[in-house]
Amino acid sequence: MSAIVVCPLASIAELAVRHKASHMVSLMAEKHEFHRPGLVPAAQHLTLRMNDIAFAGTGDLIAPAESHVEQLIAFARQWDRVAPMVIHCWMGVSRSPAAAVIASLAVDPDEDDLALARRLRSVAPHATPNTRLIEFGDKLLGREGRLVAAIREIGRGSETDGRASFVLPLRSDL
């Protein structure tokens, strides 16, 4: 099954095993250490160090940068999609849903942005994708504002306790 499993940090081992994931993307703050599940080889794990903020210039916090999204796109494009990819951040609400949308478009550039955003909302009522990541993804994937507009249309997600995980199927699996 070619899908992206999105979850909080606390669920990565359980969900990597349950879904037999082959790849993982971690979007975590600097110096926030964690253990990669052994099921996912180190060469198939991308760690992007950033805080969940939407603008630069906030003291010691690291804002998502264009270089982070470039790395994410390159990583997603080398994923063979034979097994799922796990994407996680601290709570699975903002950075990881944004990364999942970007990764989905990286591997399926013909996907309709609004259809993808609506699919995200249907599987993740709580998702509020990080706007800075979405803006960089829109630019780097040549979406010409369509991705930003689609994410804006679905709006802010519902409140969550930070334990919500979801599976975002790729369009080819629908």
C-alpha cells in the first residue's frame, strides 16, 4: 500500500511496525532526541530540524526553511512506494501533515491540490498544516498558489489531544 502515515512522536514505533513502513521523515526541534524504529533503515530516514512556527526571526527557534522542503521533496521522490512512509512531528498536527501533503505532491505532481487538501481533511479533521512549509512546498513544486489556496480552503483543524494519527492514501491507492 502506497500511503503516508502521519503521527505524533509517541506513536512512531507502533505505527511503523503496524504499517510495515520502509521510510520515515521526522520534523523535530533542534536537540530533541528520539530513537528511530529499527524497522526503518537509517538510510531511509530523513530528519529535518525545525520548530513549528510560521515565520522566521524568533530568537533561538528554527523556522521551517526552503532547504528543509527541498530535502523533503528529494527524499519523497526516491521513496519507491512499495511500503508506507511514516511522517511525524511532536504532535502530528502541523508540521507532519504539511510534509505529508508536500510529499504526496512530490510523488504525484498531477494530483489536484484541492482534492488532496480535502482528502487530508477527511482523514485528519485535526490537521492544521504549517503554513510556512506549505508556502515553500507550493513554490518548489511549481503549484503557482494552488496548494496554498487549497490548504487555506480547508481551514484550521479541530482541537486534538495530540494523540491522533492518520493514513493519507496516495491518489493511486484510492
